[in-house]
Amino acid sequence: MSTAPAAPGSTALAPDIAARLKRTEDGLIPAVAQQYDTGEVLMLGWMDDEALHRTLTTGRCTYWSRSRSEYWVKGDTSGHVQVVKSVALDCDGDTLLVKVDQTGAACHTGDRTCFDADVLPLGPLG
């Protein structure tokens, strides 16, 4: 089911929350998923107002897939579910931090996180 991301204000997202979001030109906000008990950074996904509403009300992370142009609930096809423990908006209103309990791999490659495979070298000052 391909659709465009929901326009701000066109979903059931609480108006007071929607008013605080600073979205990209295409109506999205980055959402960093973090393991709630260890602090491990798992992945970065994108949400619009509808995806955030679904995440807040279902307890499961819902993202907007930019490549497939559709909503997806993490784990519906893979079984690698993200159960939401908390959602926080950063001080600028332009990024979400979603603390989750991750089952299995968070990355589509099968790695635990999307940041395991390609650690960049630091220079002499790093």
C-alpha cells in the first residue's frame, strides 16, 4: 500500500505534540531507536505524524519507509519487534529518541544494530 506521508495535522496525533515537531521538507522527523536498558543505539528510522501517533498508541515502533513509500511496523515481517518503553523529543523538536526493548536484530542486514559493521577510524587526535 503506497501512500505519501501524512500531512502535519491530518492524523490523530495530539495537536500539542504535532505543534512541537520540526519536520523535514517531506514531513518527516528522524527517530533514533535505543535499547532501553543498555543504552545501545540500534537504528535510525523516519516518522511522520501518523507513524508517531501509531508508535505512541500501539506500543510498537511504526516508521515511514522512504524507499518503499509506506508505513512499516518493526518486526511485522522479521519477528524482530521493537516494544516501545518511552519516546522523547529533543530540545529542538527535530529528533525523536525512542527507547525500545528490541527482540533480535534491529538492522535489516541481520546485525544487532545498524552501527556494528562499519566503524570508521579516528585520526591522531581521536
